[in-house]
Amino acid sequence: MKSIAIIGGGISGLTAAFTLEKRRQAGAPLDYTVFESSGRCGGVVLTEEVDGCLVEGGPDSFLTEKPWAAELCRELELGDQLIGSNDAQRKTYILVNSRLVTMPDGLIFMVPTKMSPAFFSPLFSLGTKARMLREWFSSPRRGSDDESVGSLVSRHYGEEMVNRLADPLLSGVYGGEASQLSVCAVLPRFAEMEEKYGSLARAMLKARKNSRTGSQPLFTSLKRGMQQMVEALVAALPDSCLRLRNEARTIRRENNGFVIESAAGTNGFDAVIASTSAQTAAALLQGLSSELAAELRAIPYSSSVTVTLGYDNKVRAALPAGFGFLVPRSEGKRMMAATFVHNKFSGRAAGDRALIRCFLGGTRDEGVVQLGDEEIARIVREELRQILRITAEPRFVRCYKWKEAMAQYNVGHLDRLRRIEGLQRQLPGVELAGNGFRGIGLPDCVRSGQEAAAKVLMAVGLAQERQAVPSR
């Protein structure tokens, strides 16, 4: 009988456990234990029902084009619960000089693929519009080193595009800055497109023509919220394998295995999956490899705060159409973005109420997570008054704080991962999973957990014949 420890009960850890459970049910002689320091599984995935509305504390959806989360949902018999975003209503605004400006049609991330809407948009100056035209004729750029997203976008379109689009988009997704985040780690397709075509616009148009997912919604969620996935994963695991409120503190070698000291005592295992933040994994693995711990510790994280406010139908009727807005840091607000949840997904708000979800924190405002909920709510309500002219009292406010929850893939991140993987090979039976490595989205975390489980099964000699470790 082989025994495997999974440290961390977030999506990556639960997915790893589910992968092991399937192998156990197929007859493999193994057991496993999930150590979770808090009183609940799911990590940042948290859904609550408030005043007839579904409120997401963490991610409200995942990118449809990344298949791993949806495939897992179908495996958990949640296929009929998957819903797509209301893309017919998808319109996004950018706050520019204190007013909301519509992002022009044809922008894919920050790349303009339709010239006419971009040229007539007040979002860009004449200088930037001229850069867009010249960019169409850019020559391929080969053999370049890793650089920041801000550097690449500035070369193609200028600083205004960085400040008004690239930076607020990346702040909303990664909680980071365009000037720091790595192109190769965050937007590898952009680096490939530049090397092959030169012009990002020409490359994006060609990719869109060849895409078979054009009819699919951009985002996918679940009818009762993202916590449905967590609940289904937990229900698929034996109760005996979950150890809540049991923090793993250290890992040490003993004979041919590992001993984990936790809040409840010590236990021996044949293999370990650390599905935690890189910072927590560093502390756990310090005694096994100080070099590996140092590399893990060097991966920075940012904190985030989400605030959801529910309003009546009068506010809903007064709101602009669309999914929400982004706030460039030059606007001097603490809010990074806001989503009009009632427009983005059906069934989220009772009746004709408005549900607005606001995002704060990231590297631009790490200190906001230290503020009290009432002060954060006051800041958000004041900025909504300034931006949307909302003066009504909300029916409810919910605030969620996620300290050091978002890994920052800064320039050089992939080089660090190569060093981490090299050091890991010196520790057979130890695997890493989570958002600190090759993707922070929910599908990436699912894939990460599946990969880690496949590798430990191989390490302990329980991999199925011809079982392939999922490719990165």
C-alpha cells in the first residue's frame, strides 16, 4: 500500500486527490491524505447566496478556451450545470479622464484587429492610431529574450496603449503590472506571433480565422456558482482522506519516504504533493532542499480584495450596458475594475436587481487588504459615486480579502521554473501544484493538480500502463 500526502485543499489539491481517488477505485493499492489548514476546502473559490443573489468571493468563471476545468466538471457530472457568459452583452469600458469610454470593437486583449473602430474611438490619441497603422507592417523579430508585457506592447503601439489597456487588463487578471510581468510566461502567444509575423494585429487576425471556438462564450461558470465544483470534488472523496484545520508544518526524509509534521501529529508517506502557494511550499521544503526553497520563495505574490454590492432595479436601469469597466492607475482610484455581474451571467441577481463586483489590491495597492471591511466598502461606494453616479444605499455589501493569493509571473519566471524543475528532480516523490507556476486561472490549477498526481503515481510505481503525464 502506497501513501500520498496532499498539502493544501484548494482546487489544485482537490483535483490531485480526485485523480488519485480514481486510480484507487480502479484497484491501485494506495491511500492519500489532504491536509488543509483552514476549516473549508476550495481556497479562493467561495460562493455565497445573499438576498437572492449569487455572490462570488473569488473567481466567478474561467476561460472557455482552456478545457481542463470544463472537462473536470463533466467528469464530476456537472456538465448540465455549465453556463456561458452573455457575450451578446459583452461591452467593456475604460475610465479615461474620469469618464467611461467604450473599448472599440475588434480589440483582442489589447491588439486592434479592426482599424475603423479603433481609429474612431476616443480611447486613443492620433499618435497611437498612427502607431496602430504602422504596426500592421512590422517585420518578424527573432531570437529575443524574455521581456515585460509593457515593453512588448510599447514597442508595437506606444506607452498610451500600455497605460490605458495593457496595464489595467493585467491588473484585473494577475493583480500585477505590465512593466513587470513576463511576456513569455503571461502571453507566450504574443512572443510567438511577433517572431513569426512581426505584426500582432496580422497574427491575431489569422489566428481568429483559424479558430474553431468563435461560437463559444468567452467565459464559463456554473449555475449555482463556482463552489459547485468544490462541493462535487469533496463529495467524490472519502471523508477519511480530508483533514481540515490541520496545518502541515514541515516535511523531512525518513528511510525511503517522507514524514510530515502537522498540527495533529506526524505521519509517514511515500510521496508528497505541495499544492500551496510557492511561499508556503518553500517553508515546507526548506529541510529537504534549501536551494529549491530559495527559488520558490523568490516567486512574488500580490493580494486582492473583492467587494460585491447589491442594488435595486433603479440602479440597474441607470447602469451602462456591458460587462463592466477597467481603471488605469493614472486615474488615481483604488478600484482596479468592476463587473456588472447581472449582465455577465444569467441567474446571478434576483429579479431585476443590480450586482456590482469591484476589485482592489494587486501590486499597485497591497495595503488595502489591511483595511477593515467598513473602510473598504466606504472607498468602493465613494468611487462608484464618482464613476457611475451611484448614490443609493446598497441592499448589501460583501467584502472578501485574499492575502498573497496571486502569483506574479515577472520577467525571468520561466527561467526560474526551469531551475525549480531541475531541483525537483533531485527529490523524487515530491511534486508541486498550484497557481505559482504555469497559470493562475482555475483551468490551469486543475491541470496542475492532474499533472502532479500523475507524476507521484509514476514515482511510487502505480502509474497505469502507457499512462502519459499531461503535457504542460
